[in-house]
Amino acid sequence: MTIAAHTAAQHIVVDAESLRAAIIDALVAHGATPAKAEEQAAMLVEGDLRDHHSHGVRRLPVLTARLDEGLIDSDSEPLFEWVTETILRVDGQQGFGPSVGFAAIDQIIERAERTGLALASISNSNHLGMLAPYVEKMVAAGQIAFAFTTSEALVHPWGGSSAMVGTNPIGIGVPTDGEPLILDMSTASVSMGKILDHAAKGEPIPLGWAVDSSGKPTDDAQAAVDGGAISPFGGPKGYALGIALEAIVAMLTQSSLGREVAGTLDAKELANKGDVFIAISTKRLGLTSFLPRLQSYFDDVRASAAGGASVSVPGDRARATVEQRRRDGIPLLRANWDAALELKEVAP
């Protein structure tokens, strides 16, 4: 079998609705309520639609295992406490991350329209998934948006060899009178999910993504997983940003730090990371007249390509990828699709 044929055999193309339905069925089979299963499924599908498979259906086995172990309470509703006029404290009651996250965003969107700005600090909640859909919801309401979350310690400090900092992604959304800027990036060089994907396929990873257990850069995905650590993006700058976000999110949410963080990659521990969302109302602050200027600027940036290259604004490529995959289907690892089908048939 040629490499191309082997690769084709490993993959399957699935339409978004079939993927969504399979995920919902699997989550419900393992105890999730249908409504909460739909919210969680939508986020996994978004991951695969946007070509971020580390946040797609490959996470389903961990989610169903966490349901089986009672580490996710899909029946729970988050508890809200406005500690100031603009600061909302959220106890997620160990619910699905997307259910808790979007419920908190609904609260701060409404409050920001009155106060100009609102912040939600979330603890005791499960994995959020990609940050882009959360900031997109705030942007759709005409608000500038920020999203921060922490994770297990997967990243080594600059100059260090062992994992001590989370991947700690950042989401930023800025509205215009056209397509918004949507940034969703990790402070690590790559997600652990991508390394796991390479390990599952037996494929090498690029040098610079990770180090092995001795702290040496490695192209062996399995060595990176087995006692290794992900490298920070941009060397010392990515490390500095990642550890700063670790401190800010942990303080605002009173959640765990560094190696104490657990519960987004395993089926053994309660999730104890933190999430922070910030919404700033352009309408309340009288900023809506600036939106056409932003659109014009972004259009100029896009038109600045030279030598046959293309220039995009954060969010452009994701929108194009989602549109194409909604039309033509989502390429998935066959093993991940088969696992989804099996999980809806195999309940505890």
C-alpha cells in the first residue's frame, strides 16, 4: 500500500450534522441531558470544522469517561454572584464547559450594555474547548471580547525542561461593520492534542514543538507525551505571556496553578482550572462610529500582499475553512469517527 493510499484509508469525510448527531448520541448514552449534550457537541464540531482537531471529536472519549466517573454533572446549573456592579463570579458546579461558559457570557453581555464593561470569573467548570466561539458571541452583540483559560501544566518554562505552565490560550474579538477580527491562540507552540494526533499516526513532530524527558528538543511525538513538555511559542516571550496569564486567571478565579491543575485531559480528577471572559460594549461607550474605520484598515491589511502571497486578518482563514467544510464535509481520522459511533452504543 502506498503512503497516499494508507493515509486515505486512515481518514473519512463526515458531514457536520452527522458528526453533531453522533456526538450527542454518545454523550446522552453516557448520562448527559440532551440539551447540555447539544451544547457540548456544538463545540466539538466547531473544533473539527475549523481544522483544530485537537478540540474536536477526538476529545469525546475523555468526556464520556468523565461522565461515567461523575466528574461532569450535566444536570447542574451554574451559580452566579455579582460581587461588584461589573464583576460576575461563576461557580460552574462541574457542568460542561461550554454550557457554563455561554451562560456566563449571556450575563456579561447584558450587563456590559448597561455598565460599558463586565467580567466573568469562572471556577469549578469543565473544559471550554476553542475560545473563538465565545468571543464571536460577544462580538455579534457589538462588543469587544476577551477570553482566557488555564490548563494542566504542559509547557516548560523558558530555560527549563519540565512542564510547569499551562498552554493558557487567549481569545480576542473586535467587531467592525464587516467581518470581525477573531483571535484564538495558545501561548504554547502547539496544543497537546496535535502532538497526540501525531503520536496516534506514528508521525514525527516538527523540531521546536516539544522537548523529551531530558529537556532536549525532539521530533518524536511519543517522547514528547511520555515525560516531555511542550515548548512555549516565541521562546521567552511566549513563556512570559503564558505564566502571566496563569497568574491572572488563577487569582481572579481562585483556581489552581501549574502542576496542581487537572481535569481537562483525564478522567480521574475534578476540573480545577479557571476561565475569564471580558465584554466591552462599543455602543455603551460610544465607539460604534469607529467600526467602519477598523473595517477599512483590515481591508487595507488584506490588500497588502506581495509576490503572490496572501494576507489575512485573524479569523479570516477559520471562516473560510468552516464554510468549505460545511459544504464539502469534515475530514476526520477514521479511528476518531469509529470511536464516536462505538461510544453511543457502549454505555456504562
